[in-house]
Amino acid sequence: MSSEFSPAKTPEDVEKSSQLHDTYDEKLGLDSIDASNGDEALQLVGTQATERFSEEYNRKLRRKLDLVIPTISAAVYFSQYLDKTSLNYASIMGFPIVGQQYNLVSMAFYIGYLFWEFPTVYISQKLRLAKYLGGNIVVWGILLMLHASTNNFAAFFALRFLLGMCESCVAPCLILIISMFYKKNEQATRISWFYIMNGLTQVFGGFVAYGISFYSGKAIPPYKIVYVLLGGLAIVVGIVVLIWLPDSPVNARMLTKEERIAALERVRNDQGGTENKKFKKDQVIEALTDVRTWLVVLSTILTSIPNGALSNFSNIIIKSFGYSSKQTLILGTPAGFVGSAMVIFCGWYSDKKGERMIPIVFALVPTIVGSAVLIGMNGSTNKGVLLFATYLLGTFGSALSTIYAYNASNTGGHTKKVTINAMTMATFSIGNIIGTEIFQPKDAPAYIPGKTAIMVILIVQLIVSFILRHINNRLNKERKAKLAEETARRGWTEADVQRERERHAFADLTDKQNIFFIYTS
């Protein structure tokens, strides 16, 4: 009988093995946690959960959060979308800018948005998030009211540019706040609760503009009344945000100290982290080298091109069917209801099933069908079918809501989150800039090239969505295998794994650095 003996390890072999394990540990986020480099949450709850809260307590806390955070977020989005699309209403209410200059004024908003997106998100990281947001809202309300003070192209272009700058912080700030207060399987629903305002403002704004259109006085043109009213509303919303919207669970005045601790413990296991004021270059590099980031960017731009086109030209398309300006304002409102219903459904489905990409597919297919109908029935006198097709166009907007939820639940590390949110919203503005040029005056009134472009673009986005879903599922399988390997290597029990999971939750690790991070596909 023979035996095999392993040669004795030299001190050099032991040191080399130790270094390899240290490198592996660092790669998986298992090296020692530097609390001074972690989230602000560590000041309140530490690296280990020391307090446990019942399910009933957490449900009551979530209801308390729901009364404030999604409600105020919805008011912000309501105001923002009204303000952003005010040009759409003004376009059929005596607005003095027409033709290609109208396209340029529409584009100016997104140029300002793009110009200021990266500076605004990194400034917001250093400041109190909700206070920064509220200040921007007040300023854009003032800018909107100033639209009523001019009649020339240059002034409108400049005001729209500045409006875009101020509004560029809205989505990134709200996504961060939602991700700090809510668990992954709650985030898509809460985001849908404020994103639904995109559709409801279409209804509200249409009726308000319809009422104003009956104004026959000579003192002020109808479109100027729209700007004064919407600007005043934005200022009120900004003041509400400054007073009542919390910045993070750590300093939420609406919560007791015990509730702030419970709010943090509720989200600890999700590994998403909370707020960190330190800018980390390595997290920016990781964001830029993560293939999923660029797929999100591509998906965003594919969604935003149709948005830029339809948010400014939908009323013009409906009017081209032979309706008057007053009829157009009313007939455009059902599209808001259709879009809102899709947003709520996709948000619910996304959290219920733990999916992010499949709801995007649900949102895109009706818009593709609607575009095909409008192209195929061009010149038809069947106004009912044409109107129904335009209502279907509104469903695609839910895709962007789901992309917001995807970013919130699939990114770890505060600087990486901020960077990806900025890239998402920057490409949102690029897409909208391109979108404003899809419907060219020379293609009026049918705009067949623009409608065809929307259909093709959204078909491409369907493919991108399935690719992104496949990558996340593959990463989760790899992550599960690595964790099982590490558990066996270290001889961890289930309690040990949970302890390590808690220890890493608020260490401001990125999703790639943290072995306990699970992606939502």
C-alpha cells in the first residue's frame, strides 16, 4: 500500500497563500470593513444589527413613510412634468414661436438638462438631498413664470435651457431617496406612485389648458396664463419639499430615533446602502466599465427619443386628424389615463415578481402596435381608430419608470449610484433632444418618418431588455456559487453568513465588491 504525502509548506508558501486569500477577500468585499469609509447610517446603527423589530412595527413604519415620501415625490413629479410639457399646451394657445424655432425652443430644455446633469448629482451628494431638490424647484417655478414676460425666440430658448438645468436633479434625487427608505421589493411600486404623474398631468393639464382656451380677454395671451399658474404651483411644491421631505433615514425629522433605526434595519439585508458624502473615484470607474451601465444607457436613450417627440407633438398629431384646438386638448387626456394605468401595473408586477425587464416589454408592445396603426392607416377618415392608436402610444413611458427602479435596486455604492443615475438622466436628455427633431415640419401633418422611427427604436429596446435580464440572472448564479464556495472555505454557519451580510450592508461597497448583493432581473 502506498501513501502520498503533501510536501511541507515553507514560510514563503504560507505568506503567498495568505496574500492570495486576502486579494480574493478584497475582491468579494470580505476584507475588514472600514467604518469611517462607510455610509452615514453606521453612525446610527453600526455594522451589526443590535435591535430587531416585528413585522407589524415595520408595516406601521412603512405606512408612515408612504404618507409622506411617495406623496411629496408625486407632487414634485406632477409639477415637473406639467412645467416640462407646458410648451406642448402653449403650442396651440397662441404661442408666438413656430416651425423650426419651436423645435429649438423645445430642444433647449434638454440641452440645459444634459449640460447640468453630472454637476447637479455630484453637488447633491455633498448637500442635504431634499433641501437641494426643494431649492431647485422654487427656482424653476420662478423661471417658468418668467416665460410670460417675453415674446422672442432668444429669451424663450434661454429660459427653457435654465429650466432644464433646474429640473435635471429631480429623478436622481427621488430615486436615491426611495432607495434609502424602501426595500428592493417595494421600490418599483413607490417609484410608480410618483411616475404616474406623467400621465395624470397630461389629463390635468389638458383640462386646465382647455378651460383657459375659452379666455377671450386682450390683457394677456392664454399661453402666458398657463406659465404663470404652473410657475406658481412649482414654487408651492418646492416649499413643501424644503419643509417636509426627508433627506435620508439618518436625519429624517418625521421619524423618532427608534423609527430611524428601524428604517435602516428594514433595508439592511438588501445591501443597497444609504447615503455617503465621500466621492469615490474607483466607484465611478466601476460604473463606467460595467457593461450593464451601458445597456441601461442604451435602453434609456431608446425610450427617451419617443418621449422627446411625443411630449411636444402629441397634440399636434391629434389636431392633424381634423379636430379644433379645444377638441384636441380634451381628446388628448385619455392617453394620460392609459399611460398611468400601465405605470401602476408595471410597478406592481415588477415588485411582485422580482422583475425589472419584463415590465418594460409590457410597456413597449402597445406603443409599437399604436405606431404601426398610425402608419398603416395614414390618411384614413376613421378618427376613432386613429385616436385609439395615439392612446396606445402613451404606454411606453412606463419603461423609464422601470429603468429608475432597476437602477435603485441593482446598484451598490453611493458614488456608483449617483454616477449611473447621472448617466441615465444625461442620456434621457440626449434622447429627448434627438426626439424633438424626429417630427420635422416638412413631414407634417402625417409625420410618417417620425412614427416609423419610434416603432423601430422600441423594437430594438425589446432586444436590449432581454439581454440585460440575461446578464443579471447569470451574475446572480455566479454570485450564489461564490458565496457557497466562500461559506465552505471559511466553515461559516447560517448565523455567520447573516452576520457578515449585516456587516457589509452599510459599508458603501459597490454591487460588484459585495458578495452578498443580489441583482433584480
